[in-house]
Amino acid sequence: MFAQVRHFKQMLKKVDNSKCKDYSLPSSVTEELYESYTEALEKLKQITADEAASISHGSQTQTEGENKVTGPDELFK
């Protein structure tokens, strides 16, 4: 999870955004969210892989039974 923080900070440096403050959270908070985070990340990886495969095969339309996410909240279902 710390790798994502590092990448996020690198992105902020690229856009010269100094308005994003650092906040420390107790590890208990991040541990509670870790399972939901990893599940959502796996869903996102699968969905983007499916979309990339359909685009590379010339089909940009959604096929029957294929996952479709309409917003970020759907990743946590």
C-alpha cells in the first residue's frame, strides 16, 4: 500500500501541487480498509484488462455478461 502513496506523491510533484497536505492515520484505520481496497483493486484490474482486450479485438461495445462500472462506488460492491 505504501507504494501507492509513493506513486501518488510523485504524481503530485509532476503537477507541482503543494496544496495536498500529509495526514497521518493510525495503522488500525488502514488495516480495516485494506481488504476492501485490495478487492476493489482486483476488480479494477480485471475490468480494465477486459476492456483493453475488447478494444484490441476491435470491439468497443460491451458484450453480454461483461462487467460495467458506472462509478467508483461500484468497485466496492
